[in-house]
Amino acid sequence: MNLILFGPPAAGKGTQAKRLVERRGMVQLSTGDMLRAAVASGSALGHQVEDILRRGDLVTDDIVIGLIEERLPELDAHGGGIFDGFPRTVAQAEALDAMLARRDHRIDLVIRLKVDDDALRRRIAGRFAQSGRPDDNPVAYEQRLVAYNKDTAPLLPYYQAHNKLIEVDGMASVEAVAAAIDAAIDGPRF
């Protein structure tokens, strides 16, 4: 099974993806983690994206599509995976569909974590105070939220039209969100 965890930054996608990795043996493909690892490595790609991440801007489609494509063989080894932070635009969604189709795979389910923007702002301020992650500073976060609402939110109708979208209350407890995600995965398909 291939699924997308969908929601704005700090919605809890990473938390839920890690739980699915542990409990279901799925592989997590997190573009945010991949990009932060590139920055930490000091690679040419890391230098290229470091300022972009610090500003809260989206990295170009070519870069993130290339990162995802490199990791697709892991899906075969694990019987599917979780896309976390990708796709972020309709163009990326179409590219992902094409990459998966070439491997005789598809996206089976898109789980949208519905959250409150103001609560997320408070969450990110706390997370930044604890971790100091550059892309979590409040100014960069606000830019990321604007980019999400402008560029990523249009994916909702795309996946709804493909009968793949299920919504979960992302403001519930971590355990309640996890139970709703499990129900969506294990439940009947549309």
C-alpha cells in the first residue's frame, strides 16, 4: 500500500508516519527529512537548498521529484510506503503518479490531517524553541503555511476526484489520530 499523509507543516504527519513505520513495517519517504539530511551532509544539494529552507520557500519540483525517484526502490522492498511532505503541488502529484505507474504501483490512499492554523502556529513556536530547526522559526513557518495554502491545498480536489481522499481530525490526540488513520487504512475502499 502506498499512502500520502497530507496536511500543512506541523500537522503531525511525521509523528504518524513514524508510527506506521514501526507498526506496519512501511517505509517513510519524507522530503523534509531528505532535504535536512542533504543540508547536514554539506553536499552540493545541501548548500543549494539550505537558504531555501531557511526562508520557508518550497524547493523546486525537479529537486524533490529526483529525491523521491531515487528512493522508490525501497517501496518494492517494503510493499509500499508513506509519502510525507510530497507531493506539494499538482505537478508533483502527476509526476508521482507517473513514477509509480512505471513500477506498476499507485497511490492507494491520501489521508488529510485537518488542523487549525492558529494552533499550528503555537505548536511550531514550541517546537522551534526546543529544536531550533531553521525551517521551524516562526517567520519561515508563516511562509511555509502561506505556500501550503496557495500551492498544496489545491491537491485536495485532485485526490478527491481520484476517490482517494479521507479526512482525519488532526487536532485530536496523537492516539486518536493514529486510530483514525488505522481505520482508514484497514477500512473498505471507496
